Amino acid sequence: MPSRLTLAVATGGVLAGLLLVPGTTATAAPAGPHQDHGNHGGHGGRHGVLVPGSLVLSRTVYTAGKGSITPGVTQLPAGCTTACVSAVADGGYPEVFNNESVDPSFGISSPILLDTLTRSGRTTGTLNVPTGLRGDHLVTSFPSKSELGLNLSTDGRALTFMGYVAPVNAPDVSNSNTPGAVDPTDPVGTAYYRAVAELRPNGTLGFTETNAYSGNNGRSAILDSADNRFFMAGNAGNGGNPQPVGVIAGAGAQLATPSTLPESRQQVGPPMPVGGFSVTELGDKADKVGKDTNFRGLTVHDNVVYLTKGSGGNGVNTVYFIDTTGRACPSGVGLPVPGAPLPTEALPYDPATLQSTGLPDDMCVLKGFPTALKSTTSFPFGMWFANRTTLYVADEGDGGNAYDPATGSYSDAAAQTGAGLQKWVLRDGSWSLAYTIQQGLDLGRPYRVSDYPTGDNSATGLPWAPATDGLRTLTGTVGADGRVTVWAVTSTVSGATDEGADPNRLVSVTDRLGATSPAGDAFRTLRTARAGEALRGIVYVPGH
């Protein structure tokens, strides 16, 4: 019997009935100057989103205008009461993100769009997630590069992602508190629920609010269809140390029960942590409680929840899994126990000691993956299992934007050896890196974007033009002949003050399942984001 699901490699045909139909909540968001780039098949009409044999891409567009922020007048961070600063740039894109130079929490909320694509990257339909405040709605933070990861449910019939229950074009939403876990030391003085969006088999969108990820962001979610639970990945905290109990409890790996109620009628309880990890498991000295679980990537394979950590000033950048048996990793490193169940309940913890001891440890570093603190060479993001012994990992790169005028390239990005698509194989009880595919990514080489500024950003003295630094989200499929196709969304470096706002790319590459070297594999660029657009999550819908 097959496992519940190897995400993105489910039994074909289960999604054939998932259509958007007239009258559902999946209606168009209000049009803006960059709201929709061309005719992509309608907005909430009768077209399929999860089409077997197709891709779904999440993206966002910048819709605020120059008048949304007034330099020297608009006070930042949003809702501040002390230590306020004045904006240094208006709301015009991309210069608006130079405000991060005075407000480290700066961002602007923006609409979420889901594109249905052919395998070659041609858009066949677009769903605009509602943004109006009169009904259920969800937005993302435009420059927040870790958001809008896409996942299929464990039965392959639903699609999930995360965002904020907030107005569009609002500042600093990604570092706001959640209403039920307020940190008074957070410089951002606003509060918004985070929420999981579920595109259901009947074509409707449902939203489940959560108090998790206060002070930061939820990155992705997966619906465990059998037990009707969401697994979530993200980060929390934007204030002082020690962090409040609600912030620590709402970090990292979380659970939520799907709601069928409108957002306005939901009674949102406290966060439900499902995974805990401390570097003390590896024999290292304890650091900031709640920051060792700054998770980005999330997947479920063979009944095990896997997460990645690839950034932050604390912890280990590596691949983790949740151990529901308590036997997999007595020293913090191990392999999942065969037949172990998926988690169904939140971790119990003592609020009186949480700030000093953190959550119980029920997570492990996947054996063979890095265990070094604060690595400068390991930045895993997305994961995709091709089978039980082959795991592809997207490494987003180190983010270094040192620029060499002599070569016209970003030298740090170009020199990386680990960024790109890593192929890991399981042999003799441990995972090992087989090789990394980089060819065709043109790491560190700037590319042009239509209607995007040329020359240098006066705030940084570096070129506006972005260059690929690595990969973030990914998905894939394996053919009957063993040919592997992987699609991924790129990370960037540039002279922008916030590189998360850069126009990035959707790329693809082919590999052989049993290959032991790249053998000339090269990425192809399928799509480059336009000015005012950022690409985020990608998932392959199994089928034809």
C-alpha cells in the first residue's frame, strides 16, 4: 500500500474535480496598477486551479502607490508609540523598500494570486485571493521572501498556504503581533491574525485564523486529511529577550484545526506547538529560546513531517523531522522510526518555565545533514522527496551582495558551491549529498527586468538589477523512465535595501533518479517576475 502521500507525487486523477465555480469565495481582488499582467484566464470564473499534470504558482503584486507614504511625515514602524522614525521614501516601487534602512520591520501587504501553469510555464488561469475587508480575506507581505509556500494535502485533494488577515497596502504587517500573543516590546504596534488558506476539493477557499507566529510570519501549511489537522511552519518574535510565553509557544512547527466558519466568527485560541528543538540536543550552549525553530520549508513524506531552517542568527541551518516515538534521536540526530504516526496533538508545556527552558524537544536533525551552529554555507529552504532514498533540497544561498564592478557580477553569489538544487541520497543509514546542480542559474550574474530601474540604488550604492543567489521553493515529478523534473523559484541578491522585493524567476531542470553526477543538467528560466511582482511557491499537481 502506498504511503498517504509523497507530496507532489500522489496518485493521478484525484484532483480532476477541483474547479472554481461561480459564486464561490474565490473572487477577484480589486484591480491595481500591477494587479494582473495580461489575460490569465479570468478571476474566479469557471476554470480549474488544481489541474492534473499542471503546476500552481503563488505570487504577489505591489499595489500601493507613491502617495501611500510621505517621506519625512509618515511615522514608522506602523503603530509605534516610542522610538518612531520618519519614512525616507514614498510608496513608489521599488524605492519604497528603502524605508527598511530606518525601519527594520518595514514591509507592505499585498494581494495573493495563484496561477495554473503548464509544465513549460505557460499560464492557463489565475485565482485572485480576496483582499476586501468586508468578507473573508488574506494578504501577504510583498518583500517577505519566505512566505506563500504551497503544499497539497496528504490525500492530494486540497491546496494550502498562509498569509495575514489584514488590509492590503498596510505597512509592517509581517512583524506585527497576533491579537492573542502580544509582545509589548515589539516596535510594530499593530496586531493581525495569521491564517491558513485552504483551496478545497469543491473549489471554495476557506481560512483558519491562528495566534501563532506573532511578531513574524507563517510560511507554509499542509493539511493532514486523515486527522483534519494543519501542520504549519514559520517564525515568531520581533521584540526583546526573554520573549513572552505566547510568542515562544507560537514559533516554529504548529498545529491548527481547520475552521468552517467565516473569519469574523472564529474564536481563535492560543498557539498549538507541535515541534520543539534546542541546540542543546547537539551538545551546544543554549541560545535565545524560541529562535532555534525559525522554520521555512515544510513537507510530509511517508507519514513524517519534515522542516528546514535556513536563516536567522540562532540555531542550526539544516533539515529536521518531528519524532512522534521519542526513540529516533537520543542525541538530536537520527532517522524516522518506520511506521511512526503523524503528530495529532500539541506539545504539552509549562507556561511557568517556558521562557527559561523552551518547548519539549521532539525534533531531530535528519542524519547526514549539517549540524554546525550558524552555518555560513548551508541555507536549505524547500524539500521534495523523489522517493524514499532521494531527497532534493533547495538551497537559497547566503544572501551576500558584494558586487565586483570589474566583472559586473555579485561575487559572493557567483562563488557559492552549495547554492542551487542539492540531491541527497540515503545509503547505509545516513543521508549524503550526491551533488548540487547550478548550471543555468547564472549565480551572481545580473539580469534585466522590463520597467525596473537601471543604474544604482542611491540608498545602497549598488545596482538595482537582481541576480540569482539560489533556490527557495521547489516541486517535482518522476517519470516512468526515471527522469526527474524539478521546478523551483529563485532567490536573489541585488542593490535593493530589501532583496525580498526583487523580481525573481521560475526555473526548471531535469535529472536522472539514479544519477551520481549532474551530467550536464542545466536550468531553464520559464518565467521572470515583472516589475512590481514577486514569485513565491510552486507545486506540481500529479496526473497526466
